[in-house]
Amino acid sequence: MPPLKFEEAHIRKVIDAVVERTFQMDFNWDWPGGVAFYGVTEAYEATGEKKYMELLKTWVDEQLDDGLPKLSVNAVSIGHSLLSLYKYTGEERYLQVATEMAEYLTHEAVRFADGIFQHTVNSETYNFPQQAWVDTMFMAGYFLVRIGGLLGRQDYLEDGIKQYHGHENFLQDPKTNLYYHGWDHIQQSHMSGIYWARGNSWAAITMARALEIIPVQHPSFMIIEGSLRDQLSALVRLQAEDGLWHTVLTDPESYTETSGSAGIAAALLSKGRLYNKYVNKSIDGILGRIGEDGSVYGVSAGTAVMNDAQGYREVPYKRLQGWGQGLALTFLASLLARQDW
């Protein structure tokens, strides 16, 4: 496979611009900020730029001064930033709040079937009874694996692993190896049955990252590794000519979408040189969607499980989104962190 082709100095410059633009956006304690700031922490790990963590610390401290808000499965995604801040500062209060979030998931979050989290959001308006959405693999499953690994808490680790297995069983199509967006356990259906790009990126990037934490001798390691291996093998064959992926993966008439593409490309990097040919196409495609001021364009808005493929095609992509900034940073940081591969 060819080597990765990019200029390190240019990638660092783009990362810096994206981080700066991200902190010019306004977030509350919910998943848009959770994903955006996860990308910021990835950028710090790859570059060592302490100013990124200082900006994040200022934001989190202001939020904590107001107290921990009502939690949901999606809102727990901010916990990723808390774990990174604890490692950066050594301040116990970040770990304490992260543990409160893990305890919420353990004892209060709504579950169905064999303990799988129901998709929940910070809203009284929207309710998704006994529905599993692939988003949860990032928002809560990966968080439990991270905090379990950090604290040596086997209960958290095993619960996080359970979420991976449950979502694989409900959402990964054994024929295509792609992940469906959602599963309705009451109706026993995948609803619209769509393979959504950002949803597949949630699955791919978090499986790749979880495998760095789960011990290789754990029986679940090979189960998750197999799911990721087969998914990535299918995804590379759906890459568009511009180096990105269509928002409906199997629909070349749907637009190519930046955030899902960035998450998928970051996961491809976890396989060493195997997928460099595809990653190199992604580098050009993703950089082409980032403005000089660090704005990440071509990112679809927050997306429910739509009724059909046309619904996904019509999701707007005009505005900047926290998850676009965060997943772009995750990809760019992964380039720097894994460039020697």
C-alpha cells in the first residue's frame, strides 16, 4: 500500500484553525459539544498543544459552576472531555463528574432487551421507546469502555462492551456488513432500513478506539475486531470519487457528507497501511471541505431515523455543526498520530 501523503505542517495549521473555530461556536451540555470537544482532545493528544485543553477547561468549568444538568444517553458524550481533562490536570472533580455519569448509565438510563440502552436525548418532546440507534456506540458505549479502562472498573468496561455486542446484533447487516441507523424492538424492524454514513462512522471509529482499551485476551476483543474488519472492508468499496462517502452509503444520488466521511476515514487509519490508498483520497476530500477559518462544511444536520432514503437526502448541510468540527479533528489528529504507519 502507498504511504500516506500529506504535509504535517499543513495538517497542524488546519487543526489549529478548526479548534479555534470550534470555540467560537456555542454549545450546551449535550452531544454536539460532546463530539466537538472529543475532537479537540484528540487534537491535543496528536499535537501536544496545551492551549486546546485550556480552552476546553474554561468551557467545562463554566458549565460545572451551574451544576450537572439532567442527563441522557446522548448528553453523556461530554464525559469524554471530562476523562481527558482529568488526565491533563489531575483534578479529581472531573473524574468525579464523569463517574456520576457512568453511574447514571449503570442505574438510571432506560434499557431494553438484554440491557441495551434506549436512545434518549435531552428533550421532553422526543421519545424513542425501545429503539437502539447506532449513535449510542459513541455517546455511551465507548464512554463506559474508556472510564472502565481508566479506573480499572470491570463493571463499567463490561457494560460498555455489552453495548457494542447489542448494537452489533441489532444493527449490523450480516449480508452487507454495514450498520443500519436504528432498530425498533417493539416493531422488530430497522425502520427505514438505511445505511447512514455518519451512523457507520459512529460504529467504526468507536470500535477502533475501544480495541485500543479492551485487552486482546478478552473474548470480546475478536468479536468487535471482526465486526469492524468486515464493516471497513465494505465501506472502502463505497467510497465516492471525491474521497468521501454518500450520506446514504448505498445511494450514489445522495450527497457526499463530511462528518461521516471523516469518522470512517479515521477508523480506516486504525488498520495500519492496509487502507492508505483510500485514506489518501479522503485527505483531499476532507481538506477540501474545510475553510481557511476552520469551518467544516458539508455536514448534515442532526438526523433522526428518517422514514426513507429521500428523507436522508433532504437533511440540510448548510450550517456548521459541532459533530462536523469534532469528527474532522478526529480524522486530522489520527493522521498525525498514525503517520509512521
